[in-house]
Amino acid sequence: MKQYIFTLFFALLSLSSFAQKRVIIEKFTSSFCGSCPNAALIIKDLQQEYPGLIWVSHHKPTTWTDYDLDNDRSDVIWDEANIFGTPLGSVDRTPVNNNIATTSGGWENLIIQQFAEPAYAEIEITNGIFNEADGQLDFEVNTTFSQMPPSAASYRLSIMIVEDSIVGYGSGYDQSNYFNNTPGHPLEGMGQPIIGYVHNNIVRTILDDTWGTPAVIPDNPEVGQTYTQTYTHIIPDTINWQQSRIVAMLTKHDDNSVLNRQVLNANERYLRDFVVTSANEPELAKASFWLSPNPTQERIFIQNTTLAATGRMLNGQGQKVMDLQANQWQNGISVAHLPKGIYYVQLMQQGEWKTQKLIVQ
């Protein structure tokens, strides 16, 4: 029944607004929390049930040990929002019993409630450039209101850098697990604690102010007007950029009350969508062919100084997406049908595959 209600709400909203509605759940968690890995499984199931649900995790600050999964600005949210335990989740920062976070039993109803709300504004993360060599990330966030929220408020953009697939060992990484001895549970036999646990959706930093960038959007924004903010951030070597993404939220903001900072809409983009080719890639430089233009949007041409009869194109995960034939080298190869991202063009030269990186924008 809940799924039917959600589908009906989604269908009605898609007819009434051009903006795509997304909902964000912020999990307040800790590697020392034995119930937290089960809460992660709950959110994974909710993401399967409700497409458009974005998940980020704020790790609890500690005072007794170095803890590499927390960050200073998430610590401020823990403190100022008076987060009272783990695992808790905030759905679009909707207040429940005078707190923006609640236990897992209330998450699904809040998600349904928030998906039933209008999108109000479309958020687009665009014009990104990420340089592998120095870690510099530049991008824009465009916010365009399709309708106004019912109550006037100040607005902010909140931008997070979120990383997946973090694995470490020892205190702060080994995940406490209360379900190790629970028959039939997915976490049964995983260990207590789980050694080598994969931590996903970890908020690494929040750009600008903890509660968002002020003064981007006026108090009375104009419907149809696009408001743009440019960001520059250095991704440190300690973060795996290939597993990291930008999460952008449009929020209400009240200087005097954390309970009036609800999320109106959100979006996310992976850094790999914006990567530019590093100048220091000796394994690629050995290939005796070139791609142009690179980056590209529609078509590439291969300039090949060593004849090759066959070729192929791989995606960023190493999966083949296209076979290439010699008659395509100069005639051009259409890539307009491919999703934006990193690809690898390989030609068989002198008995081995030679590779060049391609950026499809």
C-alpha cells in the first residue's frame, strides 16, 4: 500500500513540476555503534524502494581516539542539532519531536511524506572540472525555482563531498556488529567487530558554512530564474576521488532555529564525471595514436601512426561498450549515445593493447 501511495504521488508531481524531486537521508552513525550496520541495510532497501533517495552519513565525533571517518563540519551538525544517539536518520531535515533526526522505524513514512512534497526547484551540478594531478575541483551549482514554498524563508545551498568504499583496519574502522550471532540476519557471522567493513556514503567535508552557502539565492527568488554559485575545492590525496561525489542540497535557513532548515531538493554527481586527463600518465603515453577532440560530446577521430586492424572502447569500470574497426579511424566514431564520464580507447598495436583515455562530456 505504501508503494502504491508513493507511485501515485510521484506520478502527480511529475505532471505538475519540471523539477525532479529527490529526498536526502542523513544517517548519524559511528563505527562503534553495533546497530549501525543494520541501519545501513535498512537504508539500502529504502533506496531500492524509493528511487531518488540520496544517502549521506555523518560519523560521530569522538574524544578518546583518532577517528578518520568524521570531519569538523559534520561535528558541528551533531552538536548544534543536538543529535542524541546512533543510529539516527534525518529525512530532508524534517523536524520530529523537536529534533531533525529520528530512529529507523520512522524513516519510511518521512520519505513518503517528503516525496509527496513539490520539488520547488531544480538543482543542477554542472561545468565541473577535476584535475587528477593537483586535486583541484571546480564546478557550478544552478538552482532554478519552479514554484515557491508556501512560507517565506532564507535559502542556502549546502554542498558536501561524499566518499564510498572506505576500508580501514583498527579502531575507528572496524565496525561494531550486534547481529553477528543473530540467526538468519544478513550480518550473521560477519564478526564482532566486522574487520575490513566497507564504509559508504561518508561525508568528508561540507563546503563554505556548515549549514550552507548564504547569499546565493535571494529571500524572494523569481520562478524560472537560475541562480548560480561556483565552487573550488582541493580533494586531498587521502580521499579516493574515483569513489567520491558532490551532493548539493537547497535548504531553508533560519539563523535562530535548526528545526527550520528543511531540505527542499537535492542532487548528486560523481567526480569522475568531471575528470580531465592528467599530464602524467606514462602507461597511456606509450600508445602511438591520439584522440580528437578530447574531451568530446558527439564524435571522436583517431589519428593512428601505427596501423591497427581492431580496437575497442571500455567504460570507467573496464567493461567493453563498443568494438572499433579500422575504417572508423578517420571517418569518426559517434559517442553521443554514451553517458558522460571516463572511457578508454584501446587499439591492438604490435601484439598488445595500447590505451588512451577519453572524456565524454
